[in-house]
Amino acid sequence: MAVLQDRAFAVLIVLLGLPNCLPMPPPIPLICGLLLALVAVQIIVGRATPWLPDVLLRRSIASVDVERAVARAMPAFRRLERFSRPRMTFLDNPIASRLMGVVILILALGLLFAPPFVGQIPLGIAVCLVGLGLVERDGLVVAGGLIVGSVGLTLSLGFVYAVFSGLETLF
């Protein structure tokens, strides 16, 4: 966290979005969504650096798993890196940052209610795009993430509606 300084929030957003870009079993989107919500609330209240519980900071991920995830993600990141550059930089002010925190909180809540196994993928991609756009200070990439996020939220809300409609019919 100390090394990343002002971009620590954006990198955390990307890291919490990445696991949701692949089909994952049900606890993963829930855990990532809760942690992402914690990060979003910190952005909203204007913290300078992210805080995470010591339990999480002491944990580590097996290097084999990290290498595999990085190897899968790097081709997409390299393509995005060639395309991305600072533009639409109005997101660099404190008010816009707090609004982005609200957007990230909404995406995080969407992850909590995403359909199992594949329903979190559009939201994971959206979170990653928003995070990468914030890292690169590229408002166009953030806008792309918001578009993908609106599709993901629509799918999640449709899933929640279908579940409640089914339960209502059942009873």
C-alpha cells in the first residue's frame, strides 16, 4: 500500500475485480464484493490511503496462483495499455473521486447478488475497467467500464427479480 500511494485504491479495485472475470464458485463474488464495498466506502469518505483488516494483510496467495492469474490477464492488460492514455481527466478531482466511490459501491453490491458462476463476469470486467481507467487516469476506459457495469447490474437485478418471482409463485 505504501508503494502505490495515490493509486492504491485503483489497484485494489482491479485486484478485487479480477477474480470475478472468470467463472467462480459462489463465495468468491461475495467476498470480493464485500471487500470492494469496504474500499468504495473509504473512497466516498475521502481517505487518502486504503485500510484493510490485518487478517487480510497478513494473508498471502500462493505464487503459482498469482503467476497463473497474471499470465492470463497480461495479454488483455498489454492491449489496454497500448490504447489507454490520460484523457477525460476530470476524474482527478475530489468530488469526482467520491462519485466514483459511489459507482464502485453500486458495482460491489451488484456482485453480492450476481447469478452464480457466470453472472459476476460482466461486473468483474466492469470493476477491472473502472480500476484500470483510474490507474491510467483514462476517463474513456472508466466510461467503458460503466457501460459494461450497467449491463452487469441489469443482469444481476434480473436474476434477483427472477428468484423473488419464483419464490412468490412457489408460496
